[in-house]
Amino acid sequence: MSDFQNFNSIDSHKLIRSLGGFLKTEVKVSEDNIETKNEKGSGIAILAPGCSIEVDISNTAPIEPNYPRVVFIGVGLGVQFPKTMHASIKRMNDEFAFETDLIDAPQDDPFRNKINRVDNLEFEAITIKEQDLGYVLFPGKTIKYKLKITYKACPDIKQIKLYAEAMVSTRHLFHHVKEIPISNEKVVS
């Protein structure tokens, strides 16, 4: 029996799931003073003790011509606060700040060579539907998230749970471009 025949659906599922291993994260936590609204409602901002949490989500997939393109779509950062805290981030506006830095994660394919197709169509780097899911992360790129939260809002930062979420784009993974050479034997005069 050939190796191909031994390759069952469980193996293929494991192989596809293993691509998620290219999604790497790094977290840095530092003490910080967080600008918050004055509790007395004067509109004047005050500084409150808290911390900054920086999360880098990177795509470490190889960038090689003979390797399938592992592109993550719908990339996002999930935050779960302890149950004793606010029910949602939206209710924490006065004591919570959030930023996303896409400088190292262009949302257009940085490796793509545009090919002039005779049908005037093109393989888009990102489709509208993919954009609706969240950010796109091409191989070798990193999205940086920064959260700032006061200790009043969350006294024990270690109780916050962070999640990186993404999906492998099968559209990129199975996209094939093959050059068709024209040899001297093909030229008819």
C-alpha cells in the first residue's frame, strides 16, 4: 500500500491544524500610569496606577517559493477579564485603553508579483470578505496590540486571559501560479 493510501483524514486534519503553530505570540507587561477621567465628572483627566500589556502576534511561516503560502486571516486579540470585573470592555472606557499597530503588518501582500492577466482579473491579496473577519497576517509580519488598564479596574493583572485568534486562508494556501516556458521547439516560423 502506498504512503498516499495510508494518509487518512485524521492525518490531514492534524497537518492542517499544525499550520496554526506558525502563529506566535509574545507578551510584555510593564507598570504604567493610565490617563482616566476624573471621578467627580469635571472632565479633567487624571493619572491612575496601572499597567501596559503589549502583545505581538506574528506569522512565522516560511517565505519560500516552493512552500505553500500560510496567510492568517481574521487575526484578532481576545481579552477575558475575571468574572468579578466588568462584563465587557465597553463598560470600562474610563479605565481601559486599547491600540493596534499595523506598521509591521501591511494589509496588502508585500510579496506578491502582479501578473498582467489577459482576462483583466487578478488574484487579490485580500478579499472584502477576508477584511470583514479582522486583520490579515502575511508570513514574516507582526501585529502589535497594546492594552492599558488601571489597577482599580483589575487589581490582579494575572487574572486577565489573552487569546490570539486567526484562521489559515485556504485561498492563499492552495493558490498556484505556474510559469509556462516557451522553448525554441515551440516557435514556428
